[in-house]
Amino acid sequence: MKKIIKVVAAIIENEDQEILCALRSPRMSTPYFWEFPGGKVEKDEDIYTALKREIKEELRCQIETIEQYTDTTYEYENVGINLITIRAKIISGTPVPNEHSKLIWLKKENLSSLKWAPADLPAVQQLMNKE
């Protein structure tokens, strides 16, 4: 059995109903794939605290978490990822790509135009099927 890593990711929507998408940099695992920003949940950390910390580190802004959106597990070649996505909104700051190569805002219906990391696909599909 592969090690399973618990990861949280933010589905951040702006006032124009666009979703924040982040392009993984060449130095990250699964480079050049798009994802929802976030990261690993540390020991003794709840998912909401972890997500706020990760977004502050990765995007240099503060978020307010709204609700859990998806909880899926995906097995990559060497590791399993338990990805929990959480709907959130920015309450201060403007996102900057501190760790990612690029950030873009996209309408839900256009999310499929990007090459998503496999673990993020269930949340992408669910977003596209709603509303």
C-alpha cells in the first residue's frame, strides 16, 4: 500500500464567478499541470487551518473558508493523495504566484480547457456540472 498524503486545495471564486487556477512550476511534482492552490495538512492541523496557512504561503493573501467541496483519493505512481477541496474567498490581498508558474481566473465552463493534475479532476468535473 502506498503512503497516502492528506492535501487541501482552495476553490477560490471571485465576484465575476471565476475560479482561481494555478499552474504547477517545473520544480514541483507533476509539473505543467493545473491545480487548485493548497498543500499538505501538517500533523495536528485541521483542514481549514492548513488551507489558510498554505494559501498565505503560496499566494500571499488571506482567505475565508466556506465549506468542504470534494474529498477524493488519487494514486500517483509513487504516492497516494487524499485531496480535500474547500470553497473559499479572498478576504485580503491579491494572489501572486509565489510557488506556481502562473495564476489565472477562469469561468467554470472553461475549466476543461486546461490540463489538470489528475487528483484535481473530480473537483473540476463537479464544478463544471453545477449551475
